[in-house]
Amino acid sequence: MEEPDRPAPPTVIDVGVERERIAALEKIRRRLESELDKAESGCGYAAMVRQLRDTVNAIADARNRVYEALLNDEPDDG
């Protein structure tokens, strides 16, 4: 008889690390936006746009992890 798969252990989110990650990603986002303002259209421009989109999505994901961690740390009223 096989044992059922165990659920994955909960992920521990370090809010400080996530905030540092967000700050670093924000710097990348600003640099990409600055470069896009100077770039001409073409393959390079499209690649930068994709990278900017991915960076913005990574920032949103990191912020969501922080919000979830902070919500889970709130004491229950009751």
C-alpha cells in the first residue's frame, strides 16, 4: 500500500527580503523605462518592453507575497 503524497511545507516569506527585492526591481524598472524613452523601435525595443513587463509582474508578485505575509501575521480578533 502506497502512502499518499505529503503536502508541501508552507513557504516562509521574509518580508524584509521581499522589500529589498521590490526596491531592486523598482530600480530595474526605472532604468528600463529610461532606456525605452531613448530606444528606437525594432527588435531591441520589443525585447526591452518584454523585460519591462516581466519586471513589473515580478514587482507585483513580490508585493503580493508581502501583503499575504503581513495579513497572515495579524492577530485574530476573537
